[in-house]
Amino acid sequence: MHKTSNQPGSALTDPVRYPSGASAPVRTKRAFVLVLLTLFVPGSAQIVAGDRKLGRNALRVTLTVWALALVTLLIALVNRTMLLSIATHPVGSLVIIVVLVALALGWAYLFLNTFRIIRPALLAPGMRPIIAVVVAVSTVLASGSLGYIAYVLNVSRNAIGSIFQAGPAIDPVDGRYNFLMMGGDAGDDRTGRRPDSLSVISVDAKTGESAIISVPRNLQNAQFSEGSPMRGIYPEGYNCGDECLINAVNTEVTNNYKDLYPGVADPGAQATLEAVSGTLGITVQAYVLVDMDGFAKLIDAMGGIRIKAGGWVPISGPVTDEANGIHGMPDGWIPAGDQHLDGFHALWYGRSREFVDDYARIARQQCVQQAMLKQLDPATLLTKFEDIANAGTKVVDSNISSNQLGSFVDLALKSKNQPVKRLTIGPPDFDASFSTVPDFDLIHSKVQDVLASSNAPKASDAVVSHDRAAAGTVMAAGPTAGLLPASQLPSPSADFTPVTTTPDGTPITIELLNGLKAQGDEQGIRDLVATNGQCAPL
């Protein structure tokens, strides 16, 4: 018998390595087996049917990756903080990205090589395009998945670098980490970024037990902490009159006292942190500042948010009466009831305070934030990740060290499903006039009560506030991942009926509200929109 190779005759009958003598069904089966081998055990197809040297090297890489995956799983079970720290560290994340890209390219090459050793020309004409599609789909599923993970990590890495600083790690004080969350409002008509939403999120460093303490924007005579440069300017507190509200500290320091904070990236934010620390009688170690104007971009990137609104909210026109703070005709209205808000309307829903007090706005801000967290589901992240991450870099600023993000994410995971205590330095925990002449000894006492080491909520209603009590600005979108997960922040109760009619049953409409405004009946509008602080995410 004439031989075409130096191989023994029996080897030529091997249909896997020498398919030319095999039947058409065997060749088809061989093609699918080689694709599956490359998909599940990269390198094995080359060992059994192609370049064995390439196959051995690829199989070594495959086994190494499996071993690293097993080690990663063990680390996740034993020391999750270490794993998160590596993934969020600038160098660690870069190494992971490079490795993933190399694996993606190598896997793609193995699929191309597998397609070559399948020898499509030997297949039945009808099977050739089918095998080509199977190889292409497998390549996308395998190599493409690794490439996408690398892309997501790179977007996250860039966003983390844009938002967080490469500074020293912070240590817990009295066993707790205290973060100041500020909702900054930087309009074109303002100098600097004015934080109208101020909340401290305090987390037990061991247990993850947390509390949210909200500070109203109009609190007067704020006390600066010991060691604050501003304490030398205002030793008796920020007490220059009605204009010296706690949210004005940022702008005043930015405009007049930056030189007191050499080397500090954001002196205004740091001074505000010191004012909140002194006012509450605790040490606040870091801040996260969310620009409310950028909120619109972030919400649009998410595809909007869904809420249940308790009352109509105005999109305020320009101020026409500075003395009394009266605006002109509203530019629009957000109706009561179930709403799907884009970025523009969500921003106005959270920032409008015309016809109501600040505490109604605080409740709506919290509702918007919780709606974002609730609706930022995996499908939204998967399909809109880059837009969300890019928007996040324009929204969030912080002095938290990027080197410590991993430990804080781990702490947030510990906090999951634990009760959250709340305290507001204003209604319902204090009288509405308390913020004008605050009793700081009383504030310090209440703060210590709410931070007491116990997961059980306090019995006193004066310590734990109801759903309206928090104005926290907590981000978990895109790259930064929130310091507290969405599941831990209890949503405001949806057990309310939106007010859509007047007391006599007449439907509330834009025409009715604008008609009252045209008549100068401000009180009539206040009566009809008094419930607009009621809100729940859908």
C-alpha cells in the first residue's frame, strides 16, 4: 500500500488528526469537538489535532489561569478586603487589565488556529458556514467576554483615578469611619460649589453598623473642629449673621481663605468637613461631594429614574422678589403620581424648594438618590456602563484615598441588611427653629446616642428619625460603587396617596397652579403642593 507520510499506517486512520480519510459525519463531529475543546480547555484541540507545542504552552496557561481563579476564590472567602484592594488599586487593576487583554488575544488566536485545523474544505458544503458561525460565536463568547471585562475594569480604573486621590489611608476614630456626603449646587450664577445637602454616614469599622446624620443647609453658628484653620477666624462659631449658614462655608473659604489650606485640593470642601465635625462633636475623616448639576447627566446615562411623587413640584423661574425670595412664573411643573424623570426633571425634583421648606426638599433628594441606587441594576450597568462611568467622573469628587477603596467597599458589604439609624438636626428630631440657635451640647449628646455600639434601634423617636430624616448623597453608580449599598438604605414608605385634586375634587393642573401664581395667590399654591416632600422610588 502506498503511504503519503512517514507515520505508521495506523496513525493515518486517526480521524481527529488525519480527517481526510474520514466520512462526512465524522468530520462534522470532529469540527464541533475541536471547537468545544478550545472553548472549555484552551490548548487541548491543538494537542490532539494540531501544533502540539502550541497546545502544550496554551494548556499550561489554561491550567495556570484555573489555579489563579481557585486562589482568587479562596482569597475572596478568607480575605475579601485584600482582593477588593487589589482590584481597585491603580497598579493592581492595570496588571489585571493587561493579563485579561493578553488572555483574550491568545484565546482568539487559538480559535483561529482551531478553525484552520478543522480544515473547512473537507466539510460538507452545507456545514462550512455553520462551523464558521459556531467558531465566530464561540470566539466572541470567550475572548470577547475577557476583552469586555478588561474594558470595564479600564473604564473603572480611569474613573477612580479621576475621582479619588492617591493619598494616605485614613484610620477609624473611636472605632468608626465618618464620611461627609455633600450635594454640591454649582449654578452659573454662583461662585463656587455650594453644598445644599449635608449628611454624615458613620460606619462601625468592625461590624459595618451604620448611621446617617443629616445637617440642614441653613444651620447657623456652626462650630469648627479643633485644629481647623477657620477656628482662628471664627473662634465662637460661624456667627456672622443670617448669611453665615453652614453651606456658605465652602464658598467663603474658596473665595477668601484658600491660603489657610496649603496643599489641599479643595479647601472649601475641607473647611465644610471641619464645620460639620465641630458641629456634631465627632471626627469626620473624609468627604464625597456630588455636583447636583452633573446629576442630570448621570441620570440620563441611566435612562432616567422612576418615582412616586406625593405632590406637584415647580421648576422655578427667576427670582423676582429678592427680599421675600419669591420667584416669577414657574418654567414648568412635575406632577404628582408615578413619574419617569429624565436628568433635567430629576435634578429639579431634588433641588426645588419653592412653596415648601427645606425638609421637603431633603426628603425628595433622598428619594431621588434611592431611586438611582434601586434602579441601577446589572442590566443597566452592562448596557450603559461607559456612559454612567463617564458621567460619574463629572459628578463626584472626593478626598478618599484610592488605595483604601477596597477596604471601604468591603465595609459596605458588611453593612448590607443591617439596620440604619438616622438623626436629623432639624425636624422631626428637633424643632424647626433649632437650626437658627442650635444647642451644640444637645447635638453632641444625640449624636453619641445614635452612634452607640448597638445594632438595635433606639426607642426614642427623638433619636431615630423617620423616612424624611436623611439628606444623604450616597453614590454607587458606575465606577465608584457607593460606600453603602442600595439594599441597606431603606426606601421611604410608598404608603401615601399622591395629591392630584383640590379639597373640592377639582383636578390640579398646570393651568390651575399657574393661574394662582398669576393672581399672586402664593398661599393657595402652598396648600396644594404641601405634600410634595412625600416620595418613594418605584
